Amino acid sequence: MKKSALQIAREAYQPKLPLGLRGNVSVKEGEPTQSVADQEEIKKLFPNTYGLPLVEFVPSEEKKDYAPINVGVILSGGQAPGGHNVICGIFDMLKKQNPESKLYGFLMGPGGLVDHDYKELTADIIDEYRNTGGFDLIGSGRTKLELEGQFEKGLEILKQLNITALVIIGGDDSNTNACVLAEYYAAKNAGVQVIGCPKTIDGDLKNEQIETSFGFDTACKTYAEVIGNIQRDANSARKYWHFIKLMGRSASHIALECALQCQPNVCIVSEEVEAKEQTLDEIVEYIAGVVAKRAAAGNNFGTILIPEGLIEFVPAIKKLIAELNDLLAEHAAEVDGLDVADIREWLCKNLTPANAATFKSLPEGVGNQLALERDPHGNVQVSLIETEKLLSEMVGKKLAEWKKEGKYVGKFAPLHHFFGYEGRCAAPSNYDADYCYALGSSAAQLIANGKTGYMAIVKNTTAPAENWVAGGVPITMMLNMERRSGAMKPVIKKALVRLDGAPFKTFAAQREEWAENTCFIYPGPIQYFGPSEVCDRTTVTLALEQNA
Amino acid sequence: MKKSALQIAREAYQPKLPLGLRGNVSVKEGEPTQSVADQEEIKKLFPNTYGLPLVEFVPSEEKKDYAPINVGVILSGGQAPGGHNVICGIFDMLKKQNPESKLYGFLMGPGGLVDHDYKELTADIIDEYRNTGGFDLIGSGRTKLELEGQFEKGLEILKQLNITALVIIGGDDSNTNACVLAEYYAAKNAGVQVIGCPKTIDGDLKNEQIETSFGFDTACKTYAEVIGNIQRDANSARKYWHFIKLMGRSASHIALECALQCQPNVCIVSEEVEAKEQTLDEIVEYIAGVVAKRAAAGNNFGTILIPEGLIEFVPAIKKLIAELNDLLAEHAAEVDGLDVADIREWLCKNLTPANAATFKSLPEGVGNQLALERDPHGNVQVSLIETEKLLSEMVGKKLAEWKKEGKYVGKFAPLHHFFGYEGRCAAPSNYDADYCYALGSSAAQLIANGKTGYMAIVKNTTAPAENWVAGGVPITMMLNMERRSGAMKPVIKKALVRLDGAPFKTFAAQREEWAENTCFIYPGPIQYFGPSEVCDRTTVTLALEQNA
């Protein structure tokens, strides 16, 4: 592996640990906990892992002896910067506890556990991946660990390798499944502990106990860098409107954070669209209004941030998609083989009037995408819809109307961008490098202290790293019951953008000024070696949430 | 203007100057020069600015007195990182020579000179823009200074502001025009010197005298950062082929430099396509071949770099476009009003057989784009063609055929990216910050020494900055005669990628290995504060060219 100059220089970085994890560690346990809702049902589902206390790691005078153990680790779901450092943190803490301990990585996600695909992670391998982006050390995958058959297949290989603890690094679903697995192994006294770690660039795995999921910081800073560069270009050329879609399956945290970092002219927040029951046309009208107002001041340029999940938060479109899914599944035989125009006609006749009206209001290409391009389960593939182009096309039409009516004078030249893959595997910022290393170290400490069904956590991360507080939270504490695929299931509640939260309120208080004037900020690329105020700042979201 | 932490920290950076420009400066003049070709014609066109000597600035014991002067500066054409530092370099050197001297910026490009749109650049303004990206200090534009009327309008405002020297910061065309303007003012003894500065992220303004144009370094490093991140993602997810188009109107320097920095699986070089007279199908076959070979080894992922200008370098398509332009212009009345299908039919009938065959071989969408979407001059808008999607679509079809024939087993899931605006306004790397500041300082020295029709240059830039050699080159030295819009004109020869040059040869020697194996390098973001081997490295292109 040929390395870049930065990779080589960055290898030497020693992530900063909280004081509680630096020397001898002892455990401070809190009171028994309760799940956030549906306590009776959750307790019934998780008799062995319910009600456990919060734990916190604190410095200790006493040096403990640790027996050697074998631990397995899995990366689950989409890449997020810092995953390698979680693994390095586990490895280093395990080896510090006992140099005879071993760490195994299961390959290409949870599937590696089921398929017995693994490798031992030795010091020479680990050292190649310190402070690097990506999940290529052991790969990741989207297999869901949900079935007893999978749990048993996993147990076979765990027994064979004498692995007594498993760390699953993933998002809300993966951590929910980690909890189910922990309960399953506990119930049958399998002798395997299961620990989760909160990962996702989307930022939607956070709550009272979890300040932020790792990777969000680095991914947002990478997107903010290129958005800032585009804004400087817009402000120099003064002739383009840049429509910038940002990854994030459903929550708008990434778009909002990038808006707080860059101060674009417009940022759409899906959660607000849903709460205000806005139509697509209202969103288009809002954007067109900003464009027209800036044009009146001679500014035919700007930037617009769009969260990837927007389309599903527009109530009218959400309803349309739901009816399309049912209708097309029910009448598959009837529709199959019709050409595009005929399917459109058929839909206009058979959709309920409100949904038919929404369908007709969409640009033809997008309507066709909704009607025709379906995944193997027959569902609309929302992620394929180029929302940034959809909106700019509709804004262009609206402006053309306004021009005829004399309400708009200006030039509208849109350009389109979509950022996602650009940030998921960036080399972790100092924040994510430290945070992930501390999470991994905490996971190893939870294991050493016999915990299962816990997620590793680190709190107080807006303070200097030495004052961070590491520990663990029982996953059951974060569960509630939700309907999934027709049945009630215990899940970790997804954290969407809160309209009463400090990040959104800070944005909402300034957006009018940002829309009208040019208030762009240019964050520049992530710096690893410079002054602390440049290199060690957290996301604006986290700073606002912690100081609110 | 609210600034990011990085901007604030970066303001303090003092660009490094060559020894020759640090203290007292004297001028070393060379022998009279000749144009690179067509000497007689160039000499005749530029009687007052032809044959001037190369000049070099060297340290001097003697402290000179400089009378105060007023200087104008113009940014011309597309943004490139470091433009602001050129202006800062001019400003600082002017003020050092005489604090009474003044610098005026003409606004939004050469048009500002013609329209008398300007502002004085004072220390408090300049200080806000040190080491920043973008051209927003005075804006840029694409108006070409070519007509006597423009020269005279410009002269009016220059006289009015008592400006005796003008610096034009631009690409090859802008510098050619700077030379024409210099000659014009010299011929009529207007008392205005004109100096050029070599700018363009495309990297195609370079020759014996100009090592590199500014902005190329920063732009390529920014693209390489996101390409590297995408590669790490590809190597982690192991299921996507990323087709990445890179800006660069015609030359492939950017794509080649990014390939040298990142080692992707494929990089297409337009100049090679042209030299080998490759067809689109041959390019597609090459890419599909790499995909298939990697699939056979279980690697259904990879990265492919595509230069923006590719399509015009495919000889068959170049010919098709030329005939389409003529044919559609000639028969505008006949074609006007026909629907798409009829225009396609008409074209298939009326194009020469070879071009008709090429037309039919293109995916329908691209064919329609060529046939229907024309600019106000009736020309095909090549830059609108999504070459990255065109290629991936054709590769997908080829692979489907091969699958039927049993020649390919694998999954092909393409994703698309286009990077351009992300890098044009990035904050300049140390290299570009220093290089631009030195160029600006040189420009001011050329002015102080009475030169006109010169371009500021800085050489030996792979050495530490103190050993860089600053000076000036008569622009006439770089001119030759070329046919433009039907007439022979003096122009600076565009530097395309040389297939016998060290950068291409280095790439060609390794590409087979990069194609088959996964040799990705992850350069990471530009660093401004870290170790010198990270922060001060040049492009690979420059290093290879200088050491060849």
C-alpha cells in the first residue's frame, strides 16, 4: 500500500483519551435504568439486559489483573470516518489489559459472522490503519443480524475461536440488533457479551446518552469544505445558482450542520417541511422567492442546500408514494407491459384525486421515476430521484412565469451537485479520531467489566479530551416500540432534527439575512496539524446542543 | 464578512518570496528573444514589443528610489486559487517601492476596464483577502479585450485615474490579448505598460518559460482529496464503480495529475485518444475490459477518471460535431419545428455515412443533445454532455453483451461525479500562495523597470521558495500564428498533455497494474500548517517535468 504524505504524517497522531481511560480504570455504576418508552413491553422482550445501570469509567489507584480474552469486531452499514480508530481503541485497550488477548475482525459486515469469514487483527495490521478513513481494514456490509439462525451460526464461530465478546459498530438498527443478540446469548448463557458503538454520518443516532454518532463531524466538515469553495466560486463568478444535495437517508442533520458552517442562501430542512405540511410547490415558491429577491438586488447567484431525504418528508409526495406502492403492487399484471404514456394515464385515472393531482404536478421525468423504476420489492426508489434537479427545474419554471408577470427580472442559471461518497471515508478529524479511539477503549473496558447489551459512550466532548467522560449505556434504555414492516418492534428512536432545538433555532433566526445578503462562510479543508481553534473545533450542532 | 477559523488563522501566513525579490532588486537582462514560430509575421504584428529580452530579478546592494505610480489590475476568465495573492503581491511591492503608489482593481473582469467600473484597493481591503481563494475581491469576467474601441475606452479611464500600468491576470487568450493591448498602447505612445500573469486551473498555459499556471496545484489537490475519499469508500463498500469527470476545458492535465496522485483503476487521457484515433467504442471496450478483469478477481468496484474535454478529442465525434454544426446552420429553416424523432431521421439521411454511423452509435440522449441543444451561435454545447454517464451507460451495455457471451461474470453498479467548481476557489495551497505572491511581486517589478508586453514568471519552483527565480518573459516570445474563427491570429500555444512527457509516461508505465489491482492512494485534504513534506509538496506533474 503506497501512502500519501498526509497518511504517513498522520500515522504518528496519538488520539487523546479521557482521563478516566488513561491509567488504571475503575467503574462507577448508576441506578437501574428504564427504557425511554414502552417499559413493560421492552422489559418483557429483554429480561436479561433490561434495567441495567449506566456506567462511567473513572481513574483508579488500583492496578487490576485481566485474564486474556478473545474479542470479535464487526463494522455494520455505511462507512463513517473513524471506524478504524474504534478498532484501534479496542485493540490497544485489550492489549494493555493483557498482551495475550486477541482481536478478530469479521469481514464485510455482519455477514462475516454468519459466514465465518474473519481475520485476526495483529499489531502490524492495526498500525497500518491508525487515524485513517474508510472501513477497508475489515470491510462493512448491510446484512441485518435478526434471525435466530444467524445468531446460532455466529455462535459456532465464536465458540470455535473462543471469542467471549463481540463489538458491533453501527447505526441505530445495528445497535438495536446488537441488543437483541446480547439478550439472546445472555438468555442461553452462551458466554458471549455484545457491545455496540454509535456510528453514522447522518447524525441521527443521538439522545440523552449519546452526544453524537461518530463520523458526523468529519463528513460534515468535508462537505462544508466543498460547499464553501462552491460559495466562493458563486460569489466570484456571480452568475450561477448551485443546488447542492447532501447525503443523509432521512434526517437533515448534515444539511443543517453544513448550513450553520457555511451560511448558504437557502437550506431546506425536511423535518420543517413535514411539520408545516409544505407542498413541493411551496418549497419551490420559497426558493424562487429568494432567487427573485436577490436578482432584484443584482445578485443572480447563490447556494441552496437540499437534504437527500427531502422528497419523503413532503406530506403530499409521501402519500403519493404510499398509494403508488400499493396500487402498482396490486395491479402489477394489469400495468405490466404498458408503455410509459399508458401507465401515466392509468395512474391518473386510478390514483385518488389528491394523489393524482400531486402526480400530475411533478415534472414528467420524476413522475416516471416514481411510477416505473422500482426496486426488487416493488418499492419506489426514492434515493434515485435527483431532488436537486427536480427543484431547480421547478424553480426555473416558476421564475419564467413570474418573468411574464413582471414579478422577476434576472438570469437563472442552475448547477447541480450531490455530495455523499466524498465524505464518508475522509480521514477522521481530530475530533472523530479522538472520539472513536475513546469509544473503542470504552468498549474494551465494558467487556473487561463483564457488561453486555451496552453501547460504549463518551460524553462532554465539547470540553478538552482529558475531561471527556467515557462509559456505557444499556441499549434497552434507548429502546421504544415502533411499527416496522407491519409489526411492532423494539428499536432505538431515530433522532430527527428538532425544530425546538438550538441548531435549528439558530439557523431559523438567521436564514432571512442569509437568503437576502451574501453571508457565505468558507470553512476550508479539515486541518490536522494547525492551531487548536482550527483543528479541534466540534460541529456547530454539537456546540449549540451542549451549550443550550 | 464572518470568517471561518481557518481563514482567520490563514490570514497570518506570510507568503515566501524568492531571494531575488526580498530586498533591493536589480534586473538582469538576457539576449533579444524570438517567437516560438512564425517569427516574421509576429514581428510585423508587434513591432514595439517583439524581440525584447528575458529578464530576471536578482538581489542588489543598491537601494533605488521609485516615483509613485498608479497601477490597475484585472482578473480575466475562470477562477483559480491564488488570484488574490497575485493582487496582494502587486500591492505590497508597489507600496514597498513607494507608499504613495496606488492600486486600482477593475471590476468583474476586462469589462470593468471598458465600462469604467473600478475601485481603489487600499490596505484594509487587501488585508481581508490575503491567502484566500476566489476572485471575489474584484470579480472576474470573460469579456475579451480585442477591439480598438475597447482599448480606447480603457485608455480613457486609465488616463483619468493616471494609471500608467495594467496587470492582466488570465489564461492563454487573456495573455495574448494583454500583448496586443501592450503593443497598441506602445504604438501610440499612450504611456501605459501592460503586464500579464499566467492563471488557469487547467494547467494548459505552460512552456519553456512558464513552469505552471497558478491555481493548478490547489485545484488538483482539492480534486485529489475527494477522489481519494471516494476511492477509500469504493475499497470499503466494494460494490460501486465511480465514474468521475474532472473539469478542464480541453487539456487532460487535471485528470492526469489526479491519476498520479490517487492511482485510480482507469484514467482516460484525451490527448492519447486523439493521437491513437480511438473511437468511443474502443474507450468503452477498454473500460469494460478493466471492469471485467477486476470482476473475475471478485472486485466489482473501482474508479475511473474522465477529462471534461474528452468527447471533442474522439476523432469520429469531432468530425460528427463539425458536420452537425455546418449542416444544422445551413438547413436551419428546414429542420426548425421538426420533432426529435424527425430531426434524428433527417440527420441520419443527410449526414455523410461515416458521421451518420457515429451518430447512430451514440446513446439516444447524447445524440439528441448534440443535435438539439445548441448555443446562441448555433454550436453544439459540448460541455453540457454528461460524458461520465455516457461512458457508464455504454460500458453497462457492453458488459451485458459480454455476460450473455459468458465473457463477464460480475455486478456493475456505476455512480457518477463531476468535480470542477469544488476546486476553482479553494484557499490556495502554500505553493499557490507563495507562487502567486511572487508573480504579483514580479509584475510590480516589471512595471517599475519600465517593461511592457511581458508576462511575470517564477521558475525553479520545485526548489525551496528562496531559490525560486523571478522575472519576466516577453509575451511575443510565446506566440505563434493559429487559425481562429477562420482567420490566422497570433496566440500563445496551448500546452496539451505531451505523450512523450514524463507525467504521461509515468502514468502509462503503471496503469496496467493500477487497473488490475487496487493501488489507490488517499491524498487527504490540503494542509497549511503541518510538516513541510505534507504542506509544501508540488504537483506530481511539475515534479516529474522538472526532474525529467
